[in-house]
Amino acid sequence: MTAQLAPRIVVDPAIRFGKPIIEGTRVPVDLLLARLSGGMTVAEVAGEYEVTIEDIQAALAYAAQVIANEEIRLVA
């Protein structure tokens, strides 16, 4: 059963252990983010993993949304 988390971002327990992936692929969002943070360009990542630039932008938007909603509580 596939669930849509955000535009172009889905989860399916049968694919990649339920990690968020690009819809229609088996490419995890965290992999794309790791490659970008490692210095690959958007064009290089798109070519390497056969996703579109729009897919990568969706992954970045999803990650920003997750972080924006994250709540961290410091305990003294």
C-alpha cells in the first residue's frame, strides 16, 4: 500500500523498508539529499539516479517541510 507524503514523495512498506522515495522509482529521498550535500550537482544526481530535476526539488521541499515541523526540546 503506497501513501503519498508530499507531491512526488511516497512511502510503501514493500519498497526500501518504507522510507520516503521518489514516486514511480525506488530512489530514497535521503539518498538524493546525501548526494547533493556531498557536492554532486542537481544535474549529476538527476542523471545518476534517473530522476527529474522536479523530483529533486520535491525531495528538497519535503526535507524542508520535515525539518520545519521538527520540534526539539532541550532538557537541562
